Amino acid sequence: MPTFDPTRSFRKLAYNNALANHRLLQACAALKPGEFEARRTSFFPSIKETLNHIITVDWFYVDGLEGGTLGYQAFEIDEPFDDIASLAQAQAKVDQRLVALCEALTPERLVSAVRLHRGDRIQEERMDDVLAHLFQHQTHHRGQAHAMLSGTSVAPPQLDEFIVADDARFRGRELAGLDWSEESLMR
């Protein structure tokens, strides 16, 4: 009988997060000129603004989870990327940092304190809570970008797949492009 590993869910969430970002950004790369920046109805009024928000928030939280002190410097530029190619490359890098962090988790580390530098104060939270918050944030805003894609020339990609064994047949090419294996996703 296998034993329960409290870090496994966070590893799978990190891989799922990176895969969903990869799919969404690949779809956005096919947008016609002007569609990326076009005003739409959502929390942020364009796909560009939404995806830039996702990455700056990732920089803030992943740095804090890694023990860094970047803090609000992550938000110095509201929209650091004007094009999808540069944004996708930077998103893949921060996603890989998050995967590496979750791969190195231990039960003890999950309950350790994370210090988030918030300008005039330092917020301390448990690592598992910060990770759950970050994954929720990503899902929330990716969903908004996904919905905005419905009003473009590009069909929204499959994002609601969670990483279960039966869905392996749908992600083989993507895993190869990400240099992942099914074995790493299922452990």
C-alpha cells in the first residue's frame, strides 16, 4: 500500500500550471495582429494585460517561495511584455522555477514560513498556503484569458485537464516539447 505524500499534489499542480500556461500561450501566439492588445470584457481589459499580470504575480510569489527579496519590484512595470513570444519565454522560465521548487518539497518545507516582501512590511505565511494561493491566482486569470480567446480568431485550448494517467494520450507532443515524461508527472 503506497504511503501518502503531502508534496505530491503540489508537484502535480506545478506541472499542470506549466502545461496550462504552455497551451494558453501557444494559442495566443496564433492571434492575428491587434487581437493580443484588443480591449475586451474581463478583470483586465485585454489578453495582453491579463497575461502580463499573471507573470508579474508569478515573479513576486515564486521569488518569495525561493527565499528571495524581490518584493514589489516584480510590479515596477505593469506590462513588461509587448509581444507574446517574449512573454511565453519568460513565463516558461518562471514556471520551471516553480516546478523545481515543488519537486524539492518535503513535508517539513511545506509548513515552513515564507517571507513575502510587501514594501513597508513582511508578510509571513506557510509555504503550502502560499502555493495554494498562487495556483488559485493562476487558474483564475488563465480562465479569464481563455474566455477572452473565445472572441478572437483562435479557439481556446484545452485547459481543464488535470494531470491524470488516462489523459496521457492528449499531451505526448507537449510533454516532449517541455522535456518532461509521463513518469515524472505520475510519481
